[in-house]
Amino acid sequence: MGISIWQLLIILAIVLLLFGAKRLRNVGGDLGQAVKGFKDSMKEDESKKDAASDQRIESQSAEPEETTQSATNVTSDKDKV
């Protein structure tokens, strides 16, 4: 019930007659450049997200150290009294 190879060849022949090989080649090249640009922007966006998450993790890991030092100072102050 699906489309056979002969039906696809007939459709391809009609498209070639309507648009011509040169125009289809240009459309294919433009489509390829668009896909490449999309992939490049996705990689760039992911690298920005990774850098932002690394900075967030570093800032979060720095906060507990400061909190630990403050708690130690409070404990040592109690011991002095």
C-alpha cells in the first residue's frame, strides 16, 4: 500500500522537469548550508550552557567552604567565653 520505487522515480522526473537540475542543485546547497549553520549554532549554544553550568557549580562549591569557616569561627568564639 506504500509508495513504490517507480512512483518515486516518476515524481522525481516531474520535479526535474518543473524546476530544472540547476535550481534543485541550488536548493540542495542552500538547504545543506542551513543545516550546517543550525548544527554549528546548537554546538555553540551547548558550549555556552556548559560554561555557565561550570561557573555555577564552581560558585556553589565555593559557598560551603566559606560557611564552614564561619561555623568554625563561631565555635571557637564559644570556647573562648
